[in-house]
Amino acid sequence: MRLALLHAEYGQIEGLAGALEAAGHHVHRYTNPRTLIREAMRESFDLFLLDWVGGDAGALLRELRSGSETECSVIFFNCRNNEGELAEALGSGADDFIIGPVSIREVVARVGAILRRRNPRYFGSTNFLDMPPYRFDMTTKGILVKGSPVVLTDKEFELALFLFRNLGRTLSRGHLLEAVWGSALLAVSRTVDTHVSRIRRKLGLRPEAGFRLSAAYGNGYRLERIVDEWSTDAPERRHETSDTRSVPQEVLGLHAP
């Protein structure tokens, strides 16, 4: 997963960053909160791991949230054993609050626990991902569309799978490059754009198929489901709701087509 690690002292960041990378994560290091906030405006992350350096945790989180996806998890570490600060951090949207001093091993374990809980599609134990009409087989790197196989290259398969696992999120090009190609250094090229165009065409990712794969201006891409779930309910369910046509859609929790 892609992590943003903020620590006040660069000399102390490498041990933790190295342990997180050994656990399979891509770690971006920051020592200045303003630099991290600017980066969050154009890049997507799966988790912010923030050294508690005092100040207003709520303000920092609000600024980070304003530029990043709300699905991104947040952990504060090296925190003081202070009930008021704990309430502030958790009340502002943090997922965890780790009282310091804390071992690197514990931080890595807590990061893994939060990510597994927040990203079940990514960490699921099954070898299949079903999102009708699409079915991914992670063992064979095969995909079926309405039961028929579609031939993808390995990178096309990995990119499509990553997008489906992150349904509804805006993912930056750098994030996609790291997840699929292992490095964001190719960000100046058209690698991601070319592969997105291919999988959109090969998989038929159009509204009539129930999904939309769209570009986020100056940022990356977003795959979203646009099928109205009520339209695929069983006939008896549709019959039960037939008398609600005159009720405003926002009351029913539906979205206008």
C-alpha cells in the first residue's frame, strides 16, 4: 500500500520507513507538514502515518482531507498519554492513536491491521474478485466479462484489478505506477494513460456496463459503479417498491441517473 510518513526528524524516519517497506509498502517520507499537505493535493495515499508533534491535530487532518481521498486512513504515533489529545485525534477522523515511545514492530503491525480493515477488497483471502459482469481470477490472471474471457497483458490485468479493488477512489498516476509497475519514476510518460485506454476498450468500461472509468483533471483516474442497485433486485423487491415512485429520490437514498 502507499503510505505518507511524517516525522519531525529525518534521522529517525529511516528505521520505521525501512520496516514498512520490508512489509511491502511504498513509503513517502516527509519532515514538514506543509510539504505533505501540498503533496496530498495532487497525490493519493492509502494511509497517513503522522508523528504527533503537538499543535492542532484537527486542523492538520482537515487540510489533509481537503486534498486527499476521505478513504485514506490516518494513524498518529508517538503520542502523549493524554485523554484530551486522544479525543481530539480520534474525533478529527484518525483511525488510531499510538502512545509513545513505541516500537517499530508495533507501528508496522498496527498499520497492517488498519489497512486490512479499511481495504477488504485488497486483502481478501479469496482468489477471485466478482463485480458483475466482471470476474477476476488472481491465480491465472484471467478475467471474464459476462462469462466470456477477455485477453489482457499482465500489466493490464494488474491495473484493472487495482482499479476495481479501489472502486470509487481517485487514484493519482504516481499511485497507479507504484502499485502496478513498482515505481512512480515513469510518471512523466504516458504509460498509465495508454494502459487505461486499453483496459477501458477491452473491458467495455462504459455506463451501459454499469461502470465508468474517468480521468480526474490533473490528477489520475477514478473507476466508479453507476448501476442503480435497485434495478437489479429480484422482481418481488421491485414490486414492493413500486409505490414509491412519487417519493423524492433523495428520501429513498437513490441517485438520479
